[in-house]
Amino acid sequence: EPLHQLYGRIVEQENEVMRGLAQKNDLPLVDNAALIPHDERFFVDSIHFTPEGMKMVASNIADVLIPAIESRLSRNLP
């Protein structure tokens, strides 16, 4: 459907901006667009996650942020 195709292009542009900002600012990035398969188990439609998809989003975030936080804490950084 054309509207979903438009949303898909917008989301991909947003993802590219976030990837660039993370790289430019040396920040960890949770790239769920690359990590979550575009499968009906994870998406209700072309952009909204199912409950299983949201669990994967949360897991992906934890996998990146917990080590980053632990690293900062071990170096006594704010």
C-alpha cells in the first residue's frame, strides 16, 4: 500500500539520521531496524511491533545499554 511504503521510507530516513548521529557523537546505537526481522511475528503492520516485537526491542536495548552502563560505572564516570 502506498501509505505504508511512504512510512517505510520515512522510518528508514530517521534510522539513517540516528545511525549518523550515533557515529558522529561516539554513542552506542541500538539498531532495531537491522536487528529485528521484518516478520509478522514481530510486526502488526509495517511499522508497529507486536508484543513479541516489543520484547525483542527491550532485549536489544538491554544488550547494548547494560554493558555501556557497567563500563561507565567501572571507570567511575557520571
